[in-house]
Amino acid sequence: MTIPFKNIPANLRIPLFFAEVDNSQANSAQANQRALIIGQITAAGAATPNVPVISQGIGDALTQGGPGSMLALMTAAYRAADPFGEVWYLPLADDPTATAATGSISVTSVPIANGTIYLYIAYCAGGSPNLPARITIPVTTTQTAQQIATAIAAAINAAPNLPVSAVVDAVTTTKVDITALNKGLAGNDIDIRLNYLGASGGETSPQGLQLTIAAMAGGAVNPSALPTALANLGSQAFDFIVCPYTDATSLGDLASLLSDTTGRWSWESQIYGHAFTATRGTLGTQQTFGSGLNNQHTTVLGFNDSPTPNWLIAADLAATSAVSLRADPAVPLQTLALTSMAAPPLQSRFEQTDQNTLLYTGISTFTVTDAGAVLLQNVITTYQKNAFGEPDNSYLEVETMFTLMAVLRDMAIMVTSKFARMKLAADGTRFAAGSAIVTPNIIRGALIAEYQHLEFDLGWVQDSQAFAQNLIVQQNTQNPNRVDVLWPGTLINQLRTLALLAQFRL
């Protein structure tokens, strides 16, 4: 047997003991699956726009993004669900041509009984001290409309972690003007409402008090520098990308980043990754939006009437998914609870038939428990049709994409560890055991053994017998230094539905 030394020379005459280390049979590492939060910063943020930087905690997010910035709040929502994963920021400045969303609260009549205003702005559930919470404002019968407006504005500005500022309108003096801290379309999704918990939750407006809310609107133009910022990611891998935007341009930029042909999923790059976002709208709006998408590397969670902004829900979704997918990419995400998303009111939730419709238009769904917890129902990609426009469910489930990612990385680790410096011989060539020589059949055996490991130890694939029968490993007929492989693996499935016919007897 020939021992395949890489470094110790054969002509060594110096006596006694020499050792070299070979790790080719010991590598069982897995990739560090990072998350990337794309978010806008304010003028108070210290981050350099368009330059990725690693997160060093919630305090760091406030420093880098600025208090109340999209970046800081998205980081807080992400960390509430995934406190341990490696997170990076991709900070963006407001576009120079952007406008800020605005809304208002008008006091149209004063109370005839003392009480409390329960105000919710960009509200997040879960009780995180780093996310927007309920604002309570006591009012009395002695206050004028102007005084109540002043108290509301002061309470908004005093509340921590809000993505807005407030000022009493100088003309009416009874209206509170509210402006998003970050400019752009994302500000339009900042929700303003009263008494979210309702009378059953002990929240009602004081008798006689009338407040009129104008929803946030008018925000325009998302950062046009997104392509530049994405290009600055270089070859750094980010498996969980939090996208705060749902406009066609921004989603197109991410699709280009993750493209199978020229992007991170291409044969040249093999970096991979997946983008998570969320969108607000009625069933019809969701259907229209989802029907315009068709990308296996993007997931969109659809919702209607939640107090939580879509960009914070996107962060919550990505983080919740990341914790599970890192542990095992093939375990279904269904029933996982979102940490920060506040549930829509009962009348605004999608019915089961609506949910099934959404799942046929590229929109992921959730359910709500009696206690108000939001649970993931089915997290899918937006891929719906093949290149010929025909229905295609091959990339439907997000677990499929992450299992593929894990399997391909596992094989890359195995091949680069065991066969990094090998001579290639045709099948049937005789050589001493231990020689630094491989044949297609040797590679074939290694691939079968690795597949059995993926099946038995990790549970990512199935039917290793069929795999071995259909696996093709052959020396390329044009390039004798190349081995071509047809890898006919069958990924593991997820238990989605158990249908039972209760055929009872009397």
C-alpha cells in the first residue's frame, strides 16, 4: 500500500519521527448561515450607506441605524425571534428624491368623562422593549381639544422606538401631524389605530372623545442605491435576507442577486440564499400581487390589517424561519409562532378558503390562535410556473430550497476535502492502495456513502437504493481531467396534510 503523503518527502534521510496532518477524512463542518437585514437609516445613524457591516447587538443597531430607524427596528424584531444567529446590516440612506409618509390624529370632540386614550403606532406584539408598544394618554373632562392634541403629540415623541415624529398642526391646533422618520414607500405601512384590544381587552375611548385618524400615506420612492449595496456584498454568503420592500424594482434587484444563471445560485457562485418579505392587502390585492411574482428564491407573507408594519413582519418571519432551518432545513416551518407580529382583528383574517387561494398565487400564510398568537401555516416561495408558463410546484416549498442548499454544500465539502489533490484514472486501472488516484467508480462510491449519511444520519434525502441504481459518474469524453455526475437524489418531504375518512360503524 502506498501512503499518500502530501508534504513529507520520499528522499528524507534525517532520522526518526516526522508527522504531517491530513484533514481530508475529518471535515464534517456546516456553513455558518448568516442573516442580512436590509434597512434604511436616519441622519442620526452612524452606518456608512450601502456598506454591509456585522451586527453587534440591539444597542449597535440603534447606533448604526439611528433611533426609530427602519434598520434599528428591523434588527430588534429579528433578534426577538433569533437572538443567537450571526446578523449583518445592509444600511441604506433615504433616496434623495423620496418623500416621507404622513398621517394625522384630529381631536374633533372632547370627553365628557375621564379616561385613557389607547394609541397604537407601528405596534409589535411580544413585549420587546426595543419595539413599538402601546401608548397610553390620560385625558380629563377639563381639557380642551388643543390640550389633548398637545398631550398626544408629546406622548408620541416621548415613546421610545417609534418610526415617526409628531407635531401639533399650527393652523388647526387640534390636529397632530405624524411623519415617518424614514422617507419612502415603507412609511405608508406604518399603522395608526386606537383600542386594538377592544372592549374585551379593556380598551375603549373616553365617553364623548372623538379622534379622527388619517392613515399614513404619501411616502414615495424606495432607495435606488439598492443594486449598489447588494453588489457590495461580494462573495459573502447570506442565507436569510430580510427585504423591507415589495416594489417591483427592489424585488427585481434581489431576484438578480439570487439568480440561478448569473447570481448566487449559479454554478459559478454557489453562494445561495433566500429573501423574505411581507405585504399588506386584501385577498384581491394579495392575489394580484402574488400572480405577478415567480421566483423560487423569494418568500412573501401576506396579511391584512395587522398593526405591525410589513417590514417588521418580514424581519420576524426571516428570524423565525432561520432558527428552524439552521437546525434542520427539512423540518416544516408550519405552526412556528412569530414573535413580534400582532394578529389582525378577527374580521380581517383570511378564511381557510382564502388561505388556500393565496397558496396557489405565491403568497405564504399564517393562522391565529384563540390567544392571538400568529402561527406560520405554509411558508412557500413565489415560484408558480415554469419557463413555458405552465404550473410547476417543484420549487413550491421553502424547505425544498434550504434542503437543496444544505445538500449541495455538504457534497461540496465532501468532494473538496477528499478529492482536492488527486490524479484521475479510468475505471479498471490497477494501482496500489492508498495512492493519490481516483477513478469514476471511487467517486461514485464516495457519493453513495455520502448520500447514505444524508439519509440515515441527517434525514435530508430518501431512497438511497434508487439513488445508487440511477447515479451516473463518468469521465468526460472531451476533457479527460473532468468527471461528470448525474445526481438523482430524492429530497425528504414534509408532512403537510393528514386526510382521514372517518368511516364509522354503529
